[in-house]
Amino acid sequence: MSQHVIVGAGTIGSGVARLLAGQGHDVRIVSRSGSGPVGERIERVTADASDADRLATLTAGAVALYNCANPPYHRWATDWPPLAAALLTAAERSGAVLTVMSSLYGYGPVDAPMTEDTALNSAPGTKGAIRNRMWSDALAAHGAGRIRMTEARASDFYGPGLRTTGHLAEYSVGRLLDGRRPLLLQGDPDAPHSWTFVDDVVRTLVTLACDERAWGRAWHVPTGPARSVNAMLAGIARTAGVPERRVQVLPAFAVRLGGVAVPFLRELAEVRHQFTGPFVIDSSAAQQTFGLAPTPLEDGLAGTVAWWREQARAAA
């Protein structure tokens, strides 16, 4: 089987490592902490992936290089440029297919469902501009024949492994299952919103890396029909057998005040548009091309509840 290198040992990077190892591939997962899943075919390496020479050495002989890194929101402007450059260098020197996990930030505010043909916004904010620059640099390198690349774009995640960040994480799902009223940090809890299941992100990344039809363009991760925050939490409550509780939206002044001490909260204003009105993704291109499908909502919610309860048992 082949060698794959993954940068980032979070929920997605770890999921990709487990899936590839389960398929019989050798996996090297690179992170500053040296963390990640333990497995017979998984090698965990402690390294700074923004060191281009070091990353290129670690990627030598690999068929695919996955960018599953996720710098803290408030460090995107400083952390992403050198990391993105190092990934391009490593992909060029090794010949590995650069497979990028990305977001919808680059589209900016929208008034219709987003497809891969939706124009990238010329002024999408700092985070969107960084993502768009990373995309254009990688696409230019692909067009020049220096690398092979592809990119997966997903909406907000839900599912196992999401604890400290995300709108369906500890502030909402964790509190709901704990018998408390869930919180939404900003936006309209009844606005239609697309939610991408984490396992679907993992499967899509592996598919794109290994299928030549995927290279040279971006793809939306298979995602089910849009549902509001309240609808998602109601589904989680029913699945868990706990009382349904409508979400409490934090006042804008409270988010600003909290941002003084919590950098994550300070960064939310830039992506507020994603939760103030409909924010919907169309993933039909990837579904039709690769035969992928989003995980049924009932299965995704059951997996989410099971994971949170496992965490509670472990903590106890």
C-alpha cells in the first residue's frame, strides 16, 4: 500500500489517518504536539509543518499530502502564510497530491445556495482573504505543472470529536445534554444553515486525493439539507431522550465583552453573516462525480450523542 502524510492531528486529520490506516495504507501524521490516533500503520511525528525543508523531508515518497491544519482563529494572519507555503514546497518536491481541507469563508455573504461555481468574494474579510490566497496560489502551481492539488470545502461541522469550537459543540450540544439551555454565540437560531458531518469530510478528502478527476479544482463535501440551529438541537434532544430546549443567543455586547479575554469570540464578528440568514451549500457535484452521499441525519445525530456520552463517562 501507499504512504500518506497528514498535517494536523485534530478531528479531521485524525479521522483521515484512521480511515487510511484501516484501508491498509501507511500514514504519517505531523503536528506540533506529536498527537494523533494510535495505530499499527500510523506514525506520529512532532514537527513544525511551516518548516518547508522539514515537511518536504517528511513527505518524500508519499502519494498524498493532506492539509488538515487549523490554526487558532486569531493567529490565521500569522500562521497560515508560512504553513501554506511549506505545503506547496513539500508537494512540489515530493510529487504528493496536495489535498486541502477548506471552508466557505471565501464566498463571503451570499443570497443563494453556494456551488463550486459561486464566485469568490473580492473582500470576504481577513479569514476569507487568507483562504482565497491559499487557493489561488495552489491553483496557480497546479496550472503551471509544479504540483497536483485539490480542495474540499465544507460548511460548519457537526459530529463526534467537536468539543471546544463550532456552533454545534460544547456551548450548544454539550450544554443541552448536560440539562442546560444551549447557547448560540451569534446569529438567528431559526435561519436555514448547512451542517457537514465530520465523517463525510474525512471520506471526501481521501476520495479526492486518490481520484485524478478531483485534481485541479475545489469540491463541496457532501452535505445534507439545511436545518436551523434549533432544528439540529431538537433532533439531538430527541435522539438523546432529553428535553428539548430552544437556544439562547448571546447578546452582541456579551460576545464583544468576552472577546477581550477569549480570542475566539473576538474573531466571530467577521463570519456573523453565516448565521444571520440562510447559509446553504450545494454539494451535488461531488455526490454525482464520486458517488458520495451525506450521512443520513439520524445516523449523524446518533453518532454525535454517543460520542458526547462517551466523553462524559470518561470524565466521570
